[in-house]
Amino acid sequence: MLDALQNAMRLPDLRRKILFTLFILVIYRIAAHIPVPGVDLAALESVFNPQNGNATSGLLNVLDIFSGGALSNFSVVAMGVYPYITGSIIMQLLTPLIPQLEALQKEGDQGRRRINQITHWITIPLAFLQGVGQASIMANTQPPVLPGYNALNMLNPTSPQFISTWAIMATLVAGTMFALWLGELISEQGIGSGVSIIIFGGIVAAIPTRIIQLATTSPVTLLIFLIITVVTIVGIVYLQEGQRRVPVQYGKRVRGMKVYGGGSTYIPLRVNSAGMIPLIFAVSILIFPALIASFFQNSSVEWLRNFAVSVVNLFDTRGWFYAGIYFLLVMAFTFFYTYIVFQQQNLAETLQNQGGFIPGIRPGGSTTRYLNGVVMRITIIGAVGLGIIAILPFLLAFVDPSVQQTGDLIISSTGLLIVVGVVLDTMKQLEAQLMMRHYEGFIR
């Protein structure tokens, strides 16, 4: 990896891409420290303190991961690119169900651009809804981060907070689109996937503070967490890069006096082809009950207030109920998403059209059933591994209860999966760029 970075910095165009990516990340980190108007900074720091025992703080810490660390400052980019990720997932699920979207997907680059444009349109209402939810949570925390905020003020033009409430919503939505624009600039002119890089930058930015905090309070805990983090990274790499190679043989074809084909290759079926998508699915579903219940925590109706508090405590991100449901949902969504994506690839038909076949398996339906069986079997390993990584902090808390007092690992298990995935993907793109320039120099 270090050799690849060193070689890349020697090439002017690659060096420009890397420096441009770092420049955009600096801009995003500056925006992540500009708070939304009306925020009580002292209350914000108290709410995000993992030692305050507040169930809402666990929910906000999960949301903070996907905002790239911007929610902990409740900045103008507090929602990050999460609404766009949600919109992308919705489009991926709707594509095989809606014939028009499926036709667009088969139109190549132009169709993909059209689908991306539709995803951008979906992002705006999703960002507005998420903004209302997050601002309402901040207004109902103890102490309140947004004192005086009430979502109902948006429907009452005579309210003194009518303009300020709409200003907060407009700021949050604009911040999401700004973060998305920065991410697309990285994708077009930098290195790596821009949206993932934005999230990656926010997660990594919190590492020095976390290490200093642990070093000053408990050096032994820091050493233990460093060892656990390294072991987890190794496990994630094996999980992300592991694959089952299905052999493929191509028959020889005679055309005139020439013989074509006859080679052999393989289909790399990944153990975890779903990436971090199952974790996003599971988190989105698990935070929804607590998100809705948090709106009624300060209700004047006693039974409703008590019920809301019970729901928030039940879905506390540090509780065992949350951990068990989280593990099961991650496994279920891993199978679901893998099946959806694999069916869209239609490998059996592609092989048949290209004259390829799997030795010992008849082309067509038999190949489809064989590949489906292989994918489902190896996905069991990927689903269990992904589920264990997701609930790793809970497993550590079972061994050492002090983990719950000191918070998560140096990086949360979800954040660690994102970081490792982004680094692997970026390094692959960098190595591909280096390889392409190596061949160009060889040709010249």
C-alpha cells in the first residue's frame, strides 16, 4: 500500500487527484464544524457524552457515523450523505420491480445517469424528513440541544419560530446536497468513491481524539482496544476479500481457417458481496421506533410519555435486545441484498451467450440453480461474520462491562467496516490507475 502511494505521488496527474481529494475532505471537515443556528453547544456536548447513560445518545452516535462525524457538532452537514445512501438503496430495490427502471439500467451509461438523477430527486424529500426527525430529537434531549424548536411551527405561519424552524430545515437539506456535491467532485476528479470517502473522512477524524481520551484515562484499555481493532481489521479484510472461484470453460469455435475460444477462467463469487449495505438497512429499521418514540418523551399525557420512554430504553443501542435484533436483521438483509444483486447480474444467461459453461453443469436453468446454491452457501459465512462484527461491542461488554462506560472501540465496529471497505476500494482504484499508466509507458 505504501509503495502504491509513493509511486502515485511521483505521477503528476495521480498526485493532483490525491491532493484534490484531500482538499475536498478539508472543506467538508470545515463545514462539519459550522453549527446550525440556535444550537446549545453545551447541551450538545452533554448529549453525545457516552458516559451520561442516556439511551438517546446511543441512537445519535449511530447516526453520527453515517454523517461522517458532523452530527456530533449538529453542523450544517449534520445529515451527511445518508439521505442519498437511503435513496440509492431504494432505487436498487425498486429497479428489478419496475420495468421502466430495469430498462433504464440496461441502457448503459446514459441509463445509469438517468437513474442517478432520479436518486438525486428522491434525496431532497428524504433529507427533509430526516432533518425533521433529527431536529426533533435534538429538541427533546435532556438538556435540549435546540431549545424552542418544534416541528409543528412549520405549519403555523403565526408562530414566532416559523421562520427559524424553516431556516433550520433549509440549512440541513442544503447541507446534505452540498456534501453530496463534494462527494461527486471526488468521484469525478479525485480518487475513490466520493460518498464513501466523505463518510470515511469523518470517522477517521475522530480517531486522534478517541486515542488521546483513552490514553489519559486508561492506557491498559487503550492497548486492549488497539489489539481488538487490529484483529477486527484482519477479520474484515478476509471477509471482504474472500471469494469462491467457480471454474468456467469456453468451448472452441472454428470460423474459416481460425479457431477461437477454448480458454478457461473462473467466476469470483464474494463471501460478502453486500458490503456494508445490510448494516445500513438494519440500523435504519432499528432506529425508527426510538426515533418516533423520542418525539413523545416530553408529552403531557402520562401514559404516552411512559410508553415512549420504555420504547426508547428498549431500543437503546447499548442494550442486549438491540444487539440480538441487530444481529438477526444484519444476517437477513445480507441474504436479501445478495440475492437481489445476484439475480440482476444474470450470470447463467451471460455465460451461455458467450459460449461458456461450468464443467459438469448443463447450461441454462441448471447453471442458474447451481450458482444460486453456491452463493447462498457462502453467504452464510458472510452473514454470520458481518453480524458478529456488527455486535462486537456488545460481545466485548459481556466480557468486560467497563466497555459500556468507555463507549465503543477506538472506531465503532460499523465505522471500522466502512473504513476498511473504503481503504480497500480506494487502493484497488489507485493500483488500477498505476497499472494503466505502466502499460501506457510500456507501449510508448
